[in-house]
Amino acid sequence: MHLPRRHLRIARLYSRRWQRRFIFTGGALIVGLVAVALARLADGALHDFQQVLHHAPYAAFAITPLGFGLSIWLTNRFFANTGGSGIPQAIAARELKTVEERRKLVSLRAAIGKILMTLLGLLCGASIGREGPTVQVGASLMFEIGRLTPKRQPGLILAGAAAGVAAAFNTPLAGIVFAIEEISRSFETRTSGLIIGAVIIAGMTSLTFLGNYTYFGSTGAMLGSFDHWLCVPVCGVIGGLLGGCFSRLLIEVPRNIPGRIGTWTKANPVLFAVACGLGVAICGYLSGDTIWGTGYAQARSLVHGTNHLGWQFTPLKFLATVLSSVSGIPGGIFSPSLSVGAGFGADVARFFPSAPLGAIVLIGMVSYFAGVVQAPITSFVIVSEMVDNHQMLVPLMAAALIATACSKLVCGEGVYHALSKRYLEVAKGQPS
């Protein structure tokens, strides 16, 4: 018995739909697994570096500069366009029109290189995070899978980026908001289902292997009297300006260094990275070994008031993150920025002795991070979700809005979108 032609077309249509759904589900599951694996490997790499320092306190003066130089050499030689955070590459890939152009920024090779070089950076003590790299890895994996369904490639890249954030931090809502506010800068009904589906699958994968946890642990800290609320505009203004300065440095250095120094840095990227690594090693020594890696442990301790770092932590962590980022080695600025913000909040709390330390630390984190990325909604959503504290939403919202406005006085555009323009030029074959 032969089916009518119309019924055959309907059957083929449903078959293709289920095929795409199967491909998409498998891709989101892989992104979640890779995010979990990268999280564990990253923690292990930083732990190994700290163990070396425990036995040889001055080893960083050799390991960190040489590690930076090796990372840049390997990146430039084998894994082009994987330097830095990885989020600018995901943003640029969505803007490109052809598969060939996108493959220069997101591909299986890029994903492998990003993982290996991020781990190398943490193994030598760089002040970098794994969350930005997880975004590029997620976008790359979904892009490769999306080649089977080319019409959905931009949506799958966006979904992969959102899944990367959600799985890295166990913050599903922040993953969705980040994708809409920062990666795409718009809400698209066509891709909303892809984003939510990818976040659910990747998030469930993370929960399966890491458990239901909050990134910085739960805290019920909140502001009390009117005097306490004065810290919101203080943190918002100063944190926003600091975050804007950080972004401005990443955008301008080393590309726009004038004179012979700028010429030298462009002609000798490996030596420049070695010099940056030496600067990070000096920061590590002066800080008492508190600025290495992601800064997760320091930020968590400040949120819960279990550790009071000295005044030198914030400027040294800031400088170490700048040096790690401008060197060009693969590694994110997400976690280090939250760590700098936590240190900044703790410094501000010294002027509000009666206010809860944890509350001001959270405001400092949001203020500085919003100043860096100029994405206020993402900033307060991700921090509140990281600590499971909804009582602080209003002050965090206010701080994020103030910080974003102040950041724009220093840096006209968010760092991720500003850097993505360079990758657009590279992918299109234009001079960067």
C-alpha cells in the first residue's frame, strides 16, 4: 500500500525534526560533560601549581613566565584565534555569514586548543578563569553539530554559549540572561527554545556529576539601616570606574601601545607574554600567593567572612588579571573579575563597620563585574544565583545600573563586544 504524496512529505518533515532534536540534545549533553570535565581539570591544575609553590616558594618566577611564553607559542602555532576569554569569539561567530568564516573562530580544533591552553595557563599560575573558555568550547561543539543542520548554526552557537555558562557556574537563569543580553544583545523567539533546552540539558549534566550546589555557597547577608545602603552608590561608582579602566586596558593594550615598545610587543608576542608572566609572578609574591588562578577560594571566603585579605589583594589581583589578559594567553576574565570585585567590596566594607561584610562584598562583585562587561542584568542575576540570595536583588540591581553608567564614562563599549570586532576582521580576512 502506497501512502499519498502529501503524507510522505509530512512523514519526512517530522523525521527531519526529530533528527534535529536528537542532534541538538546530544550536543547539549556533550557541552555539559565537557564543562564538568574542564571544571575538575582546572581545579586540579591550579592545585598542582599551588603544591609546587608549597615546596618551592620562588618557583613561580620561572614557571609562570616560561608557561606564558609556551602558551602563546602553542596558541599562535597550532590554535589560532583561541587567545583571551573566548566570549568575543562566540559573539563574532554569530555575526559571520559563512561556515568557512565561522570555523576560524569556533570549531573542534578551537575547542581542544582552548581546553588545553586554559589548563596550561592555570598550571603556571595565570590569573584567568575557565568560564569564558567554556563559552567558546560550548559554542564550538554546538557549531560542529550544527553543520548537520546549517540553517540553525547561529542559534546553536548561542545555545552552546548559554549552556557553557549555565554548566560552568550551575546558574541556569544566568546562562539564559547572558546569552540574550551579552552574546546576542537581543531576544529572538526563534532561538529561545534552543537556549532554554541547551541550558536544561547541560545543567542537568552538571548536577548529575557535581551535585546541586551554589557556586559561592549560600548566604543570607542583607543590608539593614539606611546608613548601610550608602555603600550601594559608593560601590557602584568606584566599581564601575575600575571595571571600565580594566576593559579599556584590555582593549587598548598591547595593540595600541605607541612608539618602539608597541612595535616590539607586536613583533615579539612570545617575549611579551614572558614579560607579562614575570609581572604576574611578582604580583603573586607580593600578595602572599593569593592572586593565582581564578580567585574562587578568595572570593568565597570574603563572601562568608571567613578570611580578611589585606588591602594589597585587590590592586594586585587587578594587575595580575590585566597582565594575564593582555599577554594573549587563552583564559577567561569572568572568575578573576568576580574575585577582584569581592576584594574591592571588602575594602569598601572597612568604611561601613556596622554593615554585614558579605552583603557589601556581593555589591562590590556586581559593581566591578558590571563595570567590566557592561551587562547589568547578567551581573546581578549571576551573583544572586551564585549565592542563592534573593534578598539582595534590589541593591544589586541598583549597583549594577550605577556601575554600568559609570563604566561607559571610561570605556564606551563592553569589553567582549569591543574585542569581538577584531575577530570579525580576522575571520573576514581583513587586517586586524
